[in-house]
Amino acid sequence: MTPSPNPSPSMPPDGASAWVEIDLDAISHNVATLRDRVGPAEVMAVVKADGYGHGLIPSARAALAGGATWLAVAQLAEAIEVREAGIDAPLLAWIYPPGADLATAIGHDIDLGIGSIAHLRLVTDAARATGRTARVQLKVDTGLGRGGTLEDFPEVVEALGAAIAEGAVTLTGTFSHFAWADAPEHPTVRAQQERFAHALAHLERRGIHPGLRHLANSAATLTNPSAHFDLVRPGLACYGLSPVPDLAGPADFGLRPAMSVRARLTLVKAARAGQGVSYGHEYTTDRDTILGVVPIGYADGVPRAASSRGPLTVGGARHTVAGRVCMDQVVVDLGPTYAGGAGDVVTLLGRADRGEPTAQDWAGAAETISYEIVTRMGPRLPRVLIGGTS
């Protein structure tokens, strides 16, 4: 049976005040959509930051079910968690400090990002100690000014060639990261692609095959086919959100948001006109009305910066947070005719095709980006998994 593209909201876990729904079939759908868009390039699904708040292991499995052939995380501990869950797909991790357990990483066939001579030395030392060849990918700083080789690139390439000749490492890929891919016409985009091409050519001249070449993040995956190379490396788009909201929304790319955030009203009460609401009384009722208390706050990931602006729906009606977001609660002015009561479901985050507030709506209210909205949802909110196999 084909899963519904628009599953109904779940019932909350027993006793839960608020919860997060994750539509695993949406993640699989999104990855399949990206795969079809970029072929013959393959998809390396980025599942870092606990799968962008959607759950590391369920998101990894859903991405693979959708056709991803690689997975990527940032932190080495995340990669080890993926392996310990029994997932054996090719896997890249690129953040690890001195003293990290590289021996375990090498033993788990985790590809390690190399962004400096220091990184290469750490990995080659661990490879010699274990007697195994480490899988590495060279990260080139083409203009972001963050991770990756920059002025030391020629030195790193020379040392890399020697480590390959020794059998300490094998180079499986070469990659970089855009600074401004969400503005496809920005001059840095073309400049970074050119620098990446020069780096690849330098490797070839030194007799080193660059392995799989990847540069495109979600924005470049969706807007810049010339940057697709052998792999694309989408993160946000795998979870159904647009990395270029000023240009197009998720539906325009055929993507389905995978996360919804819901809560149940814990208190509904009458209030007179002129009643101050929440800390600092930044909101005051302008008529006799009904107030509802929603048991979710900034400790759960609701941005305090969205006080008096964050959107939510109750009974299909759209409202805005009344006053300041508190640590554990927000208040909503339900209007004088509200006929519901405690236990009614409130949707803070969901899907536009249901008329629900979206991650981009909250990003606008908090003057941030949708990436931050979904990744900040806290661990005390139980996750309800819909569809998939996990």
C-alpha cells in the first residue's frame, strides 16, 4: 500500500504535553525527489545534528530508503552512533578534535574529512597504530573561510600523496562547501566552483585521483546543476524545507516537510479586556476573551525571539503567541467565541498544505532561518515516528 502523502496528525504519546511528529516517508520521498533531479550524480544525505532535529538513526534509514547512497554527519560521535545502529552505508564525518577515537572510526570504515596537515597526521598515526588503511576525503576551502585546506593546500597534497603511497590512507573523495549558494547568482558561487576545479586539477597533476567530487549543498542541489559533480550533499532539503525561501518554497521543488510540532492546551480561561499576558505584559487583551496555555517554551526549542509573533493553530484557526515565550509555556488569545477546552491540540509547526504554520513562518517571526527552527527542538519533546521502517 502506498503511504499517504499527507498523513493525518498523530495522537500524542500517553501523558505528553507536547510532542514532535516525524514523517519518515516524507524524508524518503524528498531524497528520491532530489535523486531524480540530480542524476546521474548520487545523493549523500546529511543527517548531522540529530538528523536536523528529526532523529539521527530514523532519518538515516529513511534517506537510504529514498535512494541516498551515502550518509554524512559532522561530528565523529554521530558517525559511530550510525555504525553502532547497524547501518553500513558509506559514511563521511569531518569534525573531530585531537584525541578523538580515530581507531574506532577507521575500524568502522568511516570516511574522515582531512582539512589540514594536523588532521592528516592524526589519521595516519591512527591508521599505523591499527594496521588498517584509513578512508579519507580531502576538504578544500574554496572561499567559505571555515574548515578545509587553504594556504596549506599544496603541502597537504604532498603529504597526502606520501600517505597514500605508504598505504596508510586511501582518498575516497574531495569536497568543499559554498558560502553563498542560497544566492545562486552571487559571484562567489562561480568563483568557488572555479577554485574547486583548480584543486581537483592540482590533485590529478600530482598523480592523485580525487575520488568522488562533491560541492553542492541543498541550495546548489536545487538551483545549480553545474555544481552537482559526482555527489550532491543536501541536508535541509532532505527534510522537506527550502534552502532558498526567497526564490521558492518546498512545494515548488516537490518536497514535503517531515516535522510537525504539537501540544495540548493545559488551561483555558476567561480574561477581561485589559488583562496583561505573560512576562512584562508585552501583550494586553483588547476585549473580553479566552486565553489558552500551551505547555511548550524556549526550553523545548520555541524561539524566545518570536514572542508576540510566533504562529500557531488551534482547531484550524490561526493565532499568534500572546506575549513573551516562557521557558515551558506560551499563551494564546483564542478569542471571545472559543468553545474548546483543555486537551485541545495546538499545532506550532506543520505543513502549509494543511494551513499549519511552517518552519519558514517561525523563522520569519524569529528573524532566523528554518534550519535553526527544526534543529533546536529539544529532547524532552517525545518523537512520534510516522511511516518508514524505524
